[in-house]
Amino acid sequence: MFKNHIDIKINHEKFIKKVCETNIVYGLKNEAGFATSSSNELEDENGEPVEIICFWSEEVRARVCAKNGWENYCTAEIELSEFIENWCIGIDNDELLVGTNFDQNMFGREIEGYDLILELIDELKKTSKELEFQKFENLQDLETQIKESLE
């Protein structure tokens, strides 16, 4: 089944807007950790699909995906600032991908952690919203450091 790229783009945009509005990101978690999938788009240096850690903007979206191997996963809330500082940066450093708003057929946006951070910063700026971080002074400091690391 081929999922329309426009739907994936729209769901990703909904993810950005919703998590910036609510300050909450949802994942699926069990005793072994968070739900992961394999990239449909990217491979590592060994020709294996890159691993994706999936996140959703709404709890109901995450719950719908708790099937086909994820039946024993429960939804977990993550504060947006923690998601950015710990998850997105860690995922990028580990050369994994973030999956946003995957649907029940496991189609969703695959994005690098730093790229997602920059999209989230853009949305937060549009709404004049500031987050408190542990490792960064503010959004501007975060943005500067992410952009410098991408150069």
C-alpha cells in the first residue's frame, strides 16, 4: 500500500503545530524501551534500513499504532523541551531518525533530529513561545548551536 506523500506532509505539519501548542509529545513505550521502526527511505553504511524512533502529537494517534508487534506498548508523555534536548539531539547523535505521526499502516515522516528541532524552533518563534531548557539558555541559543553543528 502506497501512502500519499501529501498526507505524510500534512500529518508532519500537524505534529509540529500540535506539540508546540501543547508542549507534549507522545511515544509508545514498554519495559524494553520506546517503539522503533525501520526507515523506508534511508539505509546505513551496511545497506540496512536506518532505525526510527516514532513519536506522535496526540495520545490517540499513538494508541492506534499499538498493534502488529507493539501490542504491549503503552503511551508515554514527553515534555517538548525534554523531547528536543534529550530525544532529538540523542537520536541525531546516534544516527537514527525521528518518525512523526505515523499512521496505523506505519507511514509517516522520517526526519533527522536536528532538522526536526529547527522546524520546531520556527513554529515556536511564530507563536512567540519560549521553552525552558536544561542545557541551553533559550531558543536562540539552541538554534545557534544546532545550526553551527550542521555546518
